[in-house]
Amino acid sequence: MRKRGAAARMALCGVLAALAVALMFLGGTVPFASIACPVLASLVLIPVYCECGWKWGLLWYAAVAALAALLAPEKEAAVLFVFFGYYPMLRKLIGRLRVRAAAWVVKLVYVNAAVFAAYGLMLYVFHLTAGKIAYQRHNPDHDQDRKQENRKDHLFIFKYSCKLFLINRSHPMLPPLRF
């Protein structure tokens, strides 16, 4: 981390925050982009964290998360960024653990808790699933099938969190951890 003045840090954070918010706007363009855009936006945090430190990184994350939650057209992408946007900073802290098994357990617990919380918030608080909305419009007896759909949703969330954990083991910009 080089020494920079407050104006240079602010300029770097502002430009990279604008880039991250622009990436979050792309979340509604392609079907898979609702997951890819938060990941790309969180990658923009790496230069902020490396050049300016963790305090500026947290400030940058808070600003981008608030702007994404308010302005992004794809709310699923915004919620995923809120729960996973700070992962590059967290990953470096987890990497300091000396015991490899402990690092794996912490990552697995974090990813599962964040995925369950994010999709629980989206499914039960914000009701953001397009499939359920379309199903409700065409089937008035939707409440009878709700328990079975909830089981399928929880199974999907668990499978997704396991895949996300395995994919995010190695971050392209940070030094790899030895497991």
C-alpha cells in the first residue's frame, strides 16, 4: 500500500465506485448477469483495498452497496452484492488462519450463512422470485404447493452455496491459499 493523500484516495474510490455501480446496472441485461455482475463489482474492491486500506475498502463497499440497493434494476443482484461484496477483504483475513481446516470451515460457514440469508431475504421478505410470481398468476391454489416449493428452494440454496464455495476458493487477484 503506497502513501496517498486523502484527495487521491477519494478520487480512486469514487471512480471505482462508479465502475462498480455501472457493473451492477448491467445485472438485468443477460439472464446469468444477476449473479455475475455482483461478482465483477466485488472484484473492483480489490484495488481499493490494496491501495487505500481496509477502512477505505469498507467505506467504498458501504457506498456501492447503498447505491446498488437503491438504483440497480435487478434487485437480486443488489442483494447478492450486499451479502458478498466485501468477500475479497474477508478472504484475506481468513487466509491468515494457520490451520487449513479452520480456513475451510470458516469459508464454508460464511458462504452458506450468506447464501441462506440472502436468498431467505429475497424469497420471504422481498418475494423476488419470478418463477413464484408467474406461478401465482396462473394457479390460484398456490398455497397448497408452497411447502413443497420451499423445500426445493432450500435444496437449491444449499447446492448453490456449495458450488459458490468451491468456485471462490481461489481469487484471481489475491495470492492463493494453500489447502
